[in-house]
Amino acid sequence: MRVTGLIGVYSDPDHVIAYDDGEVRQQFALSFSAELLGGELERSDESPDIRWVADNELDELPMHPSIRLRVDHGFEDRAEPDIG
């Protein structure tokens, strides 16, 4: 796979995780576009079900709204990344 661009940087200042040991974190995610160069899809402990889907199949998939936003931004082929 070859990375072709940055889709966006995603974070929510209202979503802060405080651990019992006093550590506090604000999560963020970087979403990239990429070109498939070869290989095979492989499952993992974090991704037990994987497959390629067309954009018109996305509404049928259970997906958290924050993830769907990132996927939609990827399909929009924006000139600039979302940094919200």
C-alpha cells in the first residue's frame, strides 16, 4: 500500500479519558488515503471481519458516526484535509 494523502486529523476536546493512575488523554485519529499495490486482506484480533465495500454499501454497515464521517471525507476526495 502507498499513502497518497491525508484525509483528516480528528479529535474531540470533549472526549477525554482519565485513567485510575491519574493519566489523562485526549484521543486523536489520523486518516490517510492510499493506493493498493498488492497483497491480501488479513484478519487480526482487532479486525476479525474485513472486506472491501463500495461506497453505495456503506449505509448497510454498522458504523459509529465519527468513523462514518472519516469514511465520507475519504470518498469526497477533498483538496485539503479536514483538521477539525
